Amino acid sequence: MLMTTTTTDLEAFRLETRQTLEAVLPPDIRAAVQAHCLVTRDQAERWHRILHDHGWAAPGWPREHGGPGWSLAQQAVFKEELAACDAPRYENLGLDTIGPTIMRHGTPAQQTRFLPRILSFEDFWAQGYSEPDAGSDLASLRTTARREGDHYILNGTKIWQSYGHWANWVLVLVRTNPEAARRQDGISMLLVDMESEGVTVRPIRFMHGGVLHVQIFFDNVRVPVENRIGEENAGWSVSRGLLVTERLFVARVAECKAELTSTRRIAEGRGPGGASLLEQDVYARRLAELEIGVRALEAAWWPAITAVEKGQEPALAASLLKLQGNEMLQALQQLQLDMIGSDALVFDPSATEGAPSEPPLSPGHIGNLSMHIWRYRGITLGGGTSEIQRSIIGKAIFEGRTDIEQPPTLAAQQAMLDDGLRRVLADNYGFERRSKILDADNTTDASLYSQFGELGLFSLMVPERDNGFGGGLSDLAPVMSALGEFLVLDPVLWAHLLPLQLLLDAPDFPARSAAIQALTEGRHIAFAHDERDTPVQARHSSDGWRLSGHKRLVMGGDCADRLLVSARLEGGGRALFDCPAEHTSIKRQAYRLHDRRGAADFAFTDVRLPDDALVAGPERTDTIIDEALALATVALCAETVGAMRQALAITIEYLRTRKQFGRTLFEYQALQHRMVEHYRSWSHARALLDNVIAGWNSVSPEERSKRISASKWMTGRAGRLIALDTLQLHGAIGFQDETAISHYARRLVANDILLGDATAHLSRFISLHTPCA
């Protein structure tokens, strides 16, 4: 039984782990790792025994089998600290997969015999699955085991056994019933002593210059029946029984986070004049995109860990995480390769034996890094290739087993509002109804907006002290997502939520309560802030304030009753003013965007306002605006996530039903995998959105800003890619105004641009200049 983290002080655990690892790591091993040498068996064994002495050799094993009994969260922290220090990295399949297989399917005698020796490094195990003609297709294996009394006679060969040259035992899948009706049947699992007569090992030199894999030959090898795991002919089900718990760690989150830090370190001093390469825009942007990708990986990984601790099996998430983690790690190492340039070409033979050359053949032995880059290029093959993972995910998508068609469960109060809102939208705002609103040259639906008020939507984000429901971002996000799914034209974000946040932060505004009350009653107040062309200037006179200038692209301005206007002051700084949209000295030019939402430009010509029209002065205005725009950006991300979801759902259904050349489109693997990539991007956007919301009130202001920009970058980029490719996947019909997907495409592109597009938010993310947290 896994421990939970409810009583675990993870930060104290992290500190203890970090300090201990730092103290016990042998200096010669540290030096070899810092020089990017390959790990030797001797180094691995010495390091393993040190961890074993501390009870840390098998972080995922339960106490009853000699492990620490850590929770998944503790295991994750330990792996992060292990990856972050200069400890050797190598795969120990005995600990990671074979030991757990023996725990689940082995007999008590097998557990007693094998597990302690795995734990102590007395035995090192290889995994004999792949064969020369049966790599990922395990069901096609040809290695046979014929039963003779109390032994099997084993013949055949296995290949690509990682660290097989270190191993003295191997777990082997064999065919025990060649006559089985299905290829998957008739397979058994045996534990084979590699010192047995008839076992031959051929080391295979890897492309990095050292040995990583072997080929194992079995020539009439006698294996005791007592070494069989599980029932005879049941090896296929045993081999596929790797728990989601173990597969989650194949996502390599810890390694990705460590490589982010390494990449920053490698960049130092390699630019012109000894500057960091990250001062160059091309490198800074590449690393920033990868850091956001790693953040998305980690943001999706922790909920999967939590789900497992609750007894769930997020199998689809495991496939998604494996894809993302492996690709992120490879991309980070390719960036490192580009950063070190020609130094990457230098090969050091002694580094393949675990010891750096003296003197170094490249500065700081950096050329040895290439060996690891080639090593990790193969991680997208092991444990089910990336192509297989995409096929698994694609199958789930087109069978309706993803959260596109089965959304996650909400908290009770959130679910009530979400259900009510979706019923209203389904009954009153289908695509045909929306089209009629547009045909009538409207951008709002008074009846629908009124129903929003009846649902309590307009009181959701109003604090209880102001007679509202006191909701938070976690309550708002499902609402905005639903509005995005139905492409609601009414400016809930722009003429309700955004001005509400401005007013809530302006306690000295005399009409604050009245303005908030107007918003809760469904009145429209727009925020006029864009400062292109001639910014609005405000000057104070004896009879109040006078405003002159222009405001462009005021979202919701076409239907607004009042405006909140930012203006520059003569003495410096900015202020925020409240004024009626129909003021005689204000000229409004209303229009639609390409996605059919309403907006307006405003010209202010010596607009006279009383003193009490001042919402906030220069001492608070910038802060008020920044906070309101931050929340609005998150809300816009939530809307975009909803619109993406529906665009994907529409396209999936189209591919299920549209036929070409006698086949439905979804049967073409190329199209399946394209949809998988879009589903992945949408999943990343959701994970980063959830990450912003989770840390809204707990992380530092700088970290919150980074999370917001990461979320906006991901939703903007993913949304735009989905917009363009779903049109392509629909063919010519997708480009017609009468087709729903064309409206989703326009909304997604527009949402990328609003409140800063992906390029702008990537620049902002870089400017905040803090490593992944």
C-alpha cells in the first residue's frame, strides 16, 4: 500500500535528501559525472551500496520488501534531488521493473530468493524482451522453452538488453506453446541465470563509443520450472502488467528539470565577450519554449501522481507524459549540442571507461556531453516507442475515452453552476441560434445575458463583503471554458469580469458599490485601455477633470453603458476614470472582429468629468490594472481551452464519419497522429492553466507572472495550430462561414492576439528570468 503525502513534510524531506546526497557522493564519481563520462559498473555498484546503506536504494519499493515505503510524492522529490546532484545516472531494471514484477506475480520463495539480492546489487538484471525480428512487436517473439520434467530447455536469442554486459540474471519472455491460437497466448516468463551453460553474451558497441546493449544467445539452456513467473503461457499478461505507478516515472520529469539547469550552466560564458548565450534571442527563446514545455509536463505529472495515490489508474496520462518527457529531454540535449558547437565533436575514449582524460580534450570535458545526447536519443524507443504511444492515445481519442468527451469531475458547487450554464447554452445558444444573432447584426443576446444573471454568474467573482458569492479562479475557469466551447459572443470577460476586477481594487472610488451592483445586474462596463495613436490625457481643472485622446479596440465597447478609462496625467503616472459611454464629447465607432465579437474605438474630445469620476489615482492605477489584466488573461486562457476542446471534438467527429477512398478518415494513421499532437497541445494548455490557478495565492509575484505568460503562450500557440489544422482536416467545407469549425478557428486566432500574443508572452517569460520552479 502506498503512503499518502498528507502528513509528509516534503520540503524537510527534500532538504534532508539534498544534504545527504551531497555529503555521501564519492569525489571520484562526482568528478567523472561532472566530466560527462559514461558510468561504469564499479561506479554504479559503489553508489548503489551507499544508497542501500541509507535505505534509499529502491525508492519505489514497499517496506516489506526492504524499500523505504515512500509516498509517490517522496519518490518524486528523491528522483529530482538525485537528478540534480552529480550522482551517476543509469538504468537498473531489477529495481524499476523486474523486482516489482516478482513482488506482484512471483511466489514467496522467489521473492525471498531474488529481491534481497536485487536490493543489495549482488544481482544485476537485464530484461530479455526484444528479439532481432520482434522489437516492439513482442507477440512475434521466437525464443522457445520446451518443458522437460522440472526444467525448460531454452533456445533463441534476445537483443538490445540495456546494461546487459553488467547483468548476471535476465528475465526472459519465451514461447512455451507454439500452437496457441493467438500470438499473445503461449508465452511464458522465465528468470535465467546468465552463468548457466549455453548462455552467450555479445556486447554491442553503441554509437557513443561505449557498450550499452548486448545480444544474448540461449543454446539448450536448462532453466528450472521454479524460475517461471506466473502460470505457464500467461507471460504476456504478466509482461503487460507494469503499473501506471512505474510508467509515470518514465516521463523523466526529474531529468528534464535537471537538464534545464544544466543548459543554463552550459550557456554561461559561451557568448561574445564571455557573455551567456542566453543573451542572444534565438537561444533565449528556444530555452524558454522548452522550459514552458517542462512546466507543462510537471503540471500534468503531479495530478497523475495524486490520482495514483487515490487508487486510480491514469493510463492515458502515463502515455502522454512519457511522450512529453522523453521529447523534452531530447530537445534540451539538442539545444545543449548547439550551444557547445564544435566542442561537441571531440571524442574522448577514456570517458567511455568512466574516467576523464588528463588534460581535457575539450574545455571542461564538454565534448563528452555528446555521448549522453546519443544515449538519450534512444529513449523514445524503450518502453513502447513514441509511435506506439501515439497509437494508444489516438485509439483512446477516436473511441471517446479522453477528457474531450469525458470531462473531469468538478467540485459539487462548481458542478452545479457548470451543469446549469451548459443546459442554458445547449437550449438557447446552439450554432444555429448563434448564426441568427449574427445575421441580425447583433453581438449580444439580451435574453441569454439575463439567464447568466439568474444563474448567479455575475455574482460569482464578487466578494461576500460586496454581497457576492466570493468565488475564485478555480470557480471561474469552468465557466469561461463553457463560454468558449459555445463561442458566446456576449462580452462576459470584457464588459463584466475585467471591469469588476478594476472596481474591486478601487476602495476609494465613491461610486464603487453602485458600479459593482450595476455589473451584477447585467449592465455592461468596458475597459478602455489601448494606447495606440493618441493616448488619452487627463488634466485637472477647477471644475473637475478633462480627458482628450483615443482608445482603440475596446472589447465590449460596442454595447457598453459606461467606460473605465485609463489616462495619462500631466504630472506623470496614470489614473483611472469612470464615464458614460454616451457622453456628448465621446465619439464611439462600433465594429465587429473577424470572429464576430463586438468592439469599439472611442475618441475623447475635452470630455469633462466631475472630481468623483476618479476611480483611482497614480499611486494605485498601474497596480490595479496589472492585477485585473492578470486575472483577465487567465480567464481568456480558460475560454481558449474550452474553444479548443470543442474544435477538437467537432474535428474528431468529422474524421469518424467522413469517408474517402472507401475508408473513414480516422483510419489513416497519419491523421490519427495529427490529432494526437493537437490533443497533447490542448492537454499541455490545460495543465498550465491549472498550474496558474493552483498557485494564484501562494507563489511569489514573479513566479505567478511566469505561470500566466507560460499559460498564455501555450494556449495561444496550441490554439492557433488547432485553428489552422482543423480547417485543413475538414477540407474545403471547413472554410465556409456556415461551418462551425470556421468560427472556432477565428476565435482561437483572435484569442491568441488579445492580451498579448504568444510571441509577446514568450518575451515576457524570458524577461522574468527565473529558472523553472
